[in-house]
Amino acid sequence: MSVAGVIVDDAGRALLIKRRDNGKWEPPGGVLEPGETIPDALQREVLEETGIKISHPAILTGIYKNMTRLIVSMVFRCEAIDGTPTTGAETRALRWATRDEVIELADEAYAIRVLDALDNTTPPAVRAHDGVRLI
């Protein structure tokens, strides 16, 4: 199980991170640690990867399954409440991205997740890794 947070600014842009391990652009997030709650994991991952503290609760905007790695990811639309975007041990760069820039920068599976969060899909989107809606 993993979580990702799509932080949206006043201009409607999403904060993307460029990962150090693979150089890919995606929303901040990661795998839950043993005994960790979903909200705690979301707050921890976003803070570690961006330097930004988010409000609680965040809005669930989608549940996605990576068909290759069999990882279920919950994606949340988040509001920043403190901090300044900064790189860290896992983050090479950060960028506020428009919808078009998200499509251009991120792999399709991650772009779909960010766009769903920007659209604040209701009910939450549930999709397989290839982007096909599951329900």
C-alpha cells in the first residue's frame, strides 16, 4: 500500500517532484511503514519529499493498482499549511506544473493520478496501472 499527495496551489498547479532514484516526475509519496496510518504516512511522505506540511484530512481522489508490481496506491488532494518547497534525500527537483505540463513531464500512470486530483474526481477514481477505470 502506498500514498501520494497532490498539493495544489492557488493557480491550480500541482507540485511534482523529480525523484533522485529514477529521474521521473511524479507526486510526492511512498509506501506505508509497519503500523503507520494512512494519514500519518501521507503527511510524512509529503514532508520528507517536499518540505511542506499538509493539512489533515486530505481529500481522497483516486485508488490505483500498479498491475506489474501489485501495489495499491491511494492519491489525495492536499493543501499546504506550512513550509517552503525544498529538495531532500529522495528529491532531485520540485516544480509547480499546470495540467499540460503534468502530461508532458510525468509518465502516463502518474499523470492520470495528478490530473484526477486536480479535477477532484467524485467518486474517487479507481484505475489499474494502465489507466483503465476499474469501477
